[in-house]
Amino acid sequence: DARVTQTPRDKVTEMGQEVTMRCQPILGHNTVFWYRQTMMQGLELLAYFRNRAPLDDSGMPKDRFSAEMPDATLATLKIQPSEPRDSAVYFCASGLVAGGYNEQFFGPGTRLTVL
Amino acid sequence: AQSVTQLGSHVSVSEGALVLLRCNYSSSVPPYLFWYVQYPNQGLQLLLKYTSAATLVKGINGFEAEFKKSETSFHLTKPSAHMSDAAEYFCAVRVAGGTSYGKLTFGQGTILTVHP
């Protein structure tokens, strides 16, 4: 049963520390998305990649967030330095964008708490 | 541009009652529409999708949705609610065009509560 995996599942850190979240997309999927979910803002798209190339990262605070795909099996989202307002659940999703279905498969999320 | 509006951030029903979660969409191209469910402390899971085939779409866990172009709606229903249906439900529409191809725009979500 193919699924998106994310690590860590929970992360508690102090303000100013670097945080790295990892995602392994489903094998064969060509598109990877990073979302942030909070009570106030709901589900926000931060960035997404097609065939490992970044297509859109306009949803990310550029000064502290960065997203990369070093290879087809790994996507990373990094926050440096972290701030309390970054506390949220971060989801990775992957999909095979072909023929218009655009279905996305979500990972379980990383719950980030910045103290 | 494409967007969805979910009417009602909270819906409460009794076990065994009809579930109706409302979603209206706006799309400049033929829409592809999705319903996702999120259980506590989990990621979103696809319930069903409409991709221009049959207008009545059946999904998992007894849910279905009907695409009505004249009403620009894609409401989610289930004839009889179960306690295990308590979750948050998201409607989404594909974003069309250029490098946005593959993106989904999500609604704000509707929290479904099921009472015994």
C-alpha cells in the first residue's frame, strides 16, 4: 500500500532553531506539494515541485523558509530561524499529474511547535 | 480563477441521520472537483472525485456527491451518519493553466459532529 511518509511526526523546538521536515513521496509521482495547516488560516499551499523542479513557492515566507527536492524520493522543508508563529501542522502531498486528475495523496503531517 | 466555498464551518447530525455538506465552486474551465476527509491527527484522505464523467459520484465509506453545473455545486451526502464519520471535510477544485496545472484550491473545511 503506497503512501506518503513524513518525518518527524512531532517536533518541539525553541525559537531561533533550525527545523527540517522530510517527505518521501509515493514512488512514480511527479509532483510534490507542501502545505501548512493552522486553525486560523486553514490549509495553505507553501510550495510545489514538478519533476523535482520548483514551480511555485509564493506561499512561503522567503526569508526563513526553503524547500528542496534533492532527489525523487526526498523532499525537504526547512525553517531557519523558526518563530512561534510557525507552529502548525505541515503536510506533504504527492501526485501524478497527467491527464488532468490532479489527485493528491497526503502524508500524516509533521506537527511543529515553536516555543 | 478557480475557487470553492463550503457553506457552514460546522455541521452537527444525529447518528443515522442524513449528512449533507455543501460546496459551491467557481471555475473558468470544466471543473475537476474533489472531497477529502481529515480525521483527527491525520492527513487528508480522498473521499471521491468528479472528473467530467458521471455527475453522481460514489466514494468510500458510503459517501456520494452530485455535480450540478446549473447550480455550480458539488454537495457531499451520506444517507445515514455513523459515529466514525466525525471528521473535517474539505472540498477542492483543480487549478487550471500553465505552471499551476496540478494544484488544487481547497475550501475552508466543514467539521462534522455526529451525536449518539
